[in-house]
Amino acid sequence: MICSERERLTEEYFAHVLRFRDVVLELTAYAVPSLIRAYRTSEDWRIAVVQARLALKQHRTEHKC
């Protein structure tokens, strides 16, 4: 049986991973002030990736799927 919540959490996790990757790749193109701003943005997305992964793991544990 397909669990829609697990599917949603998995999609959210991968969306965050892809956005984090894109932001990190942009870091090489910036001057110092922009680099600092881009670094902070990348950290925001890194944290979003961690939170999405934890939500997915918690759902899998609680829902057994």
C-alpha cells in the first residue's frame, strides 16, 4: 500500500536536497559580500534538508512504512 504522507515527505526531502545543491554550486560565482549572503542561504537550505530527512525518518518509524 502506498503511503501518501511518506511520498510527500520523500518528495519534500529531495526538493530540499536539489535546492541546497543549486545554492552551493552558486557559491563559486560570488564576490565576498555576496558570498556571505549565499553561504547563509546555503545554510538555511542545509538545515531544511536535515529537517526534511528527520521528518521522513520519524514518519517511517511511527507509521511503519
